[in-house]
Amino acid sequence: MPENQPTSSLSDHFEPRIVAFFCNWCTYLAADLAGTSRMKYAPNARVIRVMCSGRVDPQFVLDAFAHGADGVFIGGCHPGDCHYQEGNYKALRRYHLLKRVLKEMGIEEERFRLEWISAAEGDRVRSTINDMVEKVRALGPLDWGLREEEVLAEEAAA
Amino acid sequence: MLDKPKIAFYWCASCGGCEEAIVDLAENILDISAAVDIVFWPVAMDFKRRDVEARVDASIQITFLNGAIRTTEQEEMAWLLRAKSQLLVALGSCSHLGGIPGLANLFDRHEILRAAYLESPSTVNPERTLPRTKYRDNGHSVELPVLESSVRSLDQVVDVDYYLPGCPPTPRMFLTAVQTLLGNEIPPKGSVLAPDRALCEECPRKDSKPEALSLDGFKRPHQVLIDEETCLLAQGLLCLGPATRGGCEALCVQGNMPCSGCCGPTSRVKDQGAKMLSSLAALISSKDADEIVRLLATVPDPVGSFYRYCLPSSLLRRRRSPAKAEAVSAGGAR
């Protein structure tokens, strides 16, 4: 891990790593707007631009958690506003089912979030990301990959 | 005369169904036993572990190992058979993906031991004895294998050459695999010995699958009279055909039961459960969040439904144990 990255560790300096999938037509533009409007918000989100929130395969979310994300955020268009008519509804349905899977796997609800943010709502990018970072910070690191090593080490010691 | 190729079979955390599938070859097993020497098969023949240990490394041409890896003994056997074999084939869902025993990854080892030895209604254990790995009596020391904290697929423990999927693989799939591996042109290492296409492609009900599906929730097989001709998904049954590899000739669907996903994902999918969840959730007709939640409640057990055979090989592999930190600080009572 590069040294200038915030690290997930049990030290006092825990900085949550949030993987954020932003829809090209709305939330990504809203983040752009937040930037050009010089709004300040938590730098913890790694934004990945996708063409539609409906493009976010649940595998992307699980892969992010498995590889060190402390939280995953999906930003899509408001209901009725999808550039592809139905993509955000598909995202919504997947989100609700995936949330149940994550819960069963022991991942707290606050670590996975879906928000509708239009291109005009730069301030909403700021407030939702800030809010999520604080909630995940309170939960502490997820450390999924490390946990795997821990389990194996426990086995070796057994 | 040249020696016949040596073949071995072994089982780890499994139910024995894969062994049944081999016996189900019926008279074809005579052709196999005429073509090869079986040098190890604890279920059916009287060979011991020391017979395998005595062999020269790589002197077994093919070992078919079924079952997931859960105990230290199974792990040792996997290493031993890997060393003695030229080709190691993961036979069946458990070995390939973790299988049904892999659902134990939703619990930790302590919970499992508690449930099995203390809490189950049929257990009588007034002294609350739990299995111990070491026991001394009259100067004799007895050891039992350790129950590892997670179930693993075979390739999470040793290098695997081929996978033969299915719960169990059909006798025909097994026969084809043996013929292929004993032939001159063997497939590239790491291949899954089944067609790389979704089950729907070979489903006899394929033509009745609508172009666009929209569902008001799902039904379980005991809740409906299932039509024998129509696509099961179209009837609202949770059929995993779209996200499952074919090769089994849709035997379950032919028996009027939905596919439960035993052959695992195709090569283009990393996490079969997530892919199926993605595909099925998108079919829900509603656009209202509350109604979506209500309709999705007709899938009562998402992990058990979508990850029935593949939890240990999924992206997350096992449930996170929230009690972990406390267990460590309590001195790791084991």
C-alpha cells in the first residue's frame, strides 16, 4: 500500500476508505459541481465513474469490500430520471437484496449506501459523503483481507 | 507391456455423493478399471494412507479428490495426494467451490461445536464434553484432527489442475472427463471440465423463457404446482440456470425442480451468488423501495439460495465474526 494513502488500521488515525460508484449523468456531474463550487468534503471517497448506477454489478461491491474498502457508496439518478430509463430501479432492487447478503456476512448496514443525487446537487455529494465517512469512521476498519490472514494465522497456531 | 495409468480417489468434507456418482457409472466402471489401476480409494478399496506415502512422487497419473477442506487431516491428505499425483482434479462442488459444507462459513468454529455438542435438541451431554484434539490415557496419547476455522475449496489449499463441477458430477460428465484426461490432447491447466455456457442454453424449457421477465416476487417449490413445460423462472421459481454453468443436461429441471447452482459459475463470472442476485433482483417489477423490499422478502435466505455451493470460493469467502475481538481478548478459549 502506498504510504500517502490513508491506512485502515486499529491506530487512532483510521481514515475510512470509501469506494464510490458515481453515475456519469448525475452524481458524477454533481461531484464535478461540488468541485467547481469549491465545496470542501471528506477526501475518503475513491470515485469510480460508471455509465449508470444500474451498471454496478454486485460483484464490484463485494470485490471492493474484499480488497480493503471500509464502505461502498453508489450514486445514481433520481427515480424517473435515469438516462437509460430503468437502470436506477435495477440498482435499487439489487441494493436491497445485496444489503441482506452483506448483513448475513457480518458487514454493517452503514458501510453500504445508495443515494439519488442529480447533477445540480453538488451540496448533496458533500453532505452524504461526509455523513457516510463519519458513520464508517465510528464503525472502524473492516479489514476484510487482513481478517482472512488472521483466521489462517489462528489456524496455524491451533 | 506398459503399466496402466494409476488413478486415486479421495474424499474430504463431503457427503459421499460423488463416490456414488462414480459407482453409478454401472458397467462403464468395468471399462475404467480395465484401462487404469486404482491405487487408492478408501470408500471402496482397502488401501491405507501409508500405501500412498510409500509411492514415488508424481507416480499417480490422476487423483480425483472430492470434498472441501475443513480439518488438518484433510489438508495433509490434500498435500500428500498433490505431491504423489501428476494431475489433481477437484471432483464435485465441495472440492471445486466449497459446496454445501461451505455454508458453515456463516458460523465460526466455536458456534458449530456448541451447536453440535451442546445445544442441539437431540444431544445428551450433561458433562458438556467438547471434542479435544489431544487426549492422554494410561500413558497413551491420542490425537484428533483440528477443525479449522473456515471451510476451503481444494484450490485454496493446494494447486489444482482441473475441476469437475456438479453436486455430484453426472456419471456421464465423469466418464467424459476420464476419457479426456487419459487421452492425448488434454485441456489447458485450470479448465473446468464442462461446457463454458449457462445452463439455460441447454435447458429443455429454453424456448418458453420470455424475452423480458418481470416478477412480483418468488415462490418456493412447495408453494406452487409447477408446470412441467414452462421456464421455471417465468413461473416465479428461483432457478439459478442463468448464472450456472451447464453440462449436467439440466437434470433438476427435467425433474421439475429449479436449478440450485451446483455446477458453479462460467469462466466470465467471479462470484456466482452475486451474479445471480444481480440478475434476479433486476427482474422484480416494482419501482417503489418499500414494495421492492416486500417482494424481495420472498427470497427468505439469500445467502443460502445464491451461495448454496460456492460460499468459500466467493469474493467474501466467509462471514465476518463480530465476536472475534472479544474472543481474542478472552484468551482465545478453545
